[in-house]
Amino acid sequence: GQQLNQSPQSMFIQEGEDVSMNCTSSSIFNTWLWYKQDPGEGPVLLIALYKAGELTSNGRLTAQFGITRKDSFLNISASIPSDVGIYFCAGMNYGGSQGNLIFGKGTKLSVKP
Amino acid sequence: IAGITQAPTSQILAAGRRMTLRCTQDMRHNAMYWYRQDLGLGLRLIHYSNTAGTTGKGEVPDGYSVSRANTDDFPLTLASAVPSQTSVYFCASSDRGGNLYGYTFGSGTRLTVV
């Protein structure tokens, strides 16, 4: 089945630094999504991307849908302590019997004040 | 507040016991899902339901069953729990008709099987 490779697995950064993480797939997706999971909570949608090449921002977050439709990246600028959590990428294709999300294994972000 | 409610929030269960994890959504979403989250393995789909009355198997369905009698509820049952089912379980829902916004997740149920 389809699998996503998400990297890095974890990051330890200083407050104020920029962060970049990415996901790659061996197959194409129609949609890429980025979620954040705070400790003890479920994942929450951050950004959704629907077109190859699309670049979308949400505050300090910027994500891009790769031209090949097989990859996506998420950047966080000027990190703050509340950015701590696990970030998941997810790919989705419409149609078929499922239309289910395929999740990456997550990037755990730690921010030192 | 619209969203997904999961119960219980945590549970310690003896191996061999039967357990049902509850999930209720009030968003009238068509589709619902159950995932388990394990360290280093991310989120893995257990079962899903595209509409009330239908269910399907995900990536790791063995040892679990689901039912979807109505739009709002999607319980997950462990017929005879085993220690390998120790995990955090997340229920999610989506509006497949406008499936452009991904999934909404509950806060999870932390299950420990001893």
C-alpha cells in the first residue's frame, strides 16, 4: 500500500529558529494535509493543499504541495514554545471505496525557550 | 461545542476481557474512522465507515470490530483484549461529500491491556 516517509523524526530547536519538515511518497496524492498533535490530544488540521505546486500559509506556517504530487513540506518560522508537539503529514486520494488518509509517522518538535 | 467525543479517556483492562470504546460526533459527518497510535508507528487505520450501515477494514483490523447503526455513533469493540492492543485510540470523522478539509479527531482513549 501507499506509504509516506516523513522526516526528520524529531527536532530540538531554540525558540526563534525556523523549522522545516517534509514528506515524500512513492505514489501520487490529490491532497496533502498537515496536522499538529499536542500532548494528550488528537491531531488538529493545520493546512490543507489541493493542487500540485500550491503554496499555502497559515500564520507562521507555510506548506507546499510538490509539483510531482509525491511530496510536501511544512515550514514554521520564528518558532515559539507552544509549537511543541508532533506534526503529521497526510496524503489523500478521492474516490474509490475509502478515500482515506495515509499518515506519515510524525515529526516530534521540541522548542527550548 | 461541535466535535467528536470519545469515552473513556483512559482504561486499564485485563487481558481476555471485552471492551467497547465509544465515539460520538455531532457534525453529521458521513464518514468515521478508528486509528491507533503507537510510538514510532504513527497513526494506523483500524476500521472505517463511509456512511451509516457500512463498515470496512483498515490497515490493522484484526482483533477489532465496529458497527455503524446511525450517523453519529461508531463504537470500536475489542472482543478479547491482548497486551499488543495497548495503545492510544483515536476516532475521527469527515464529510466525504465535501472531503476537502480532512478529518476531525477526538481526544483519544488511552488503553492499557495487562
